[in-house]
Amino acid sequence: MKKISDSLIIEKKSKFYGFMYELENENEVSVILNNLKSEHKKARHICYAYKIGVIERKNEDKEPSNTAGLPILEVIKRNNLDNTLIVVVRYFGGTLLGRGLLTRTYSKCACLLIKNK
């Protein structure tokens, strides 16, 4: 596993930290997630998506359905990335963003990772 890129977006006081990794196999995902969970203990959500060959997975981590993991996965697929994990760690800023803005922010954070790599 190799970290390729990171990013930060602030939206209405919520902070979205993005991380992109190159994967060799699916087992690396849990190692990366455990490391991020221990580094970001006060984060409200740690959402992610990855693609390894035909395997595609996403996780919303208690965000509203299809507002976090799905937009991240769509960015991965739209950019024809493979063996890639994108994780977005959200620190809640006290204001609910609504489904539309939430979805756009997760997508924007993932796109920024690709731009920064």
C-alpha cells in the first residue's frame, strides 16, 4: 500500500480530509482504515470506496445513504482508476450540509485527490 495523495476541504466548518492509496490487494484496506481510525479518533465519519479489478466496495459510515461512499466510488470509476482506495475523513462542524451539498463535497474531495497526485 502506498499513499498517493491527500487533500482538505472545509465546508460550513466541517473539515473533509481526503487520502488516496494504491493497493496491491483487498486485505490492505482494513489496515489503512484501522490506521486512519486511530489517527482521527475525533472524526465523525470515515467514508471510503475502492476498486481492485472487478471488486468495487463503498462505505458511508453513517452518512445518509449514497452521499459519501457512492460519490467517491463514482470518481474512481469515472477516472478509470484501479487498485485504488479513497478515504474521506469528516470532522463535523456543527451544521448539517444536506444531501446535495454533502454528496458534492465528498465528490469534490475525491476529485481533488486525483488532481493533487
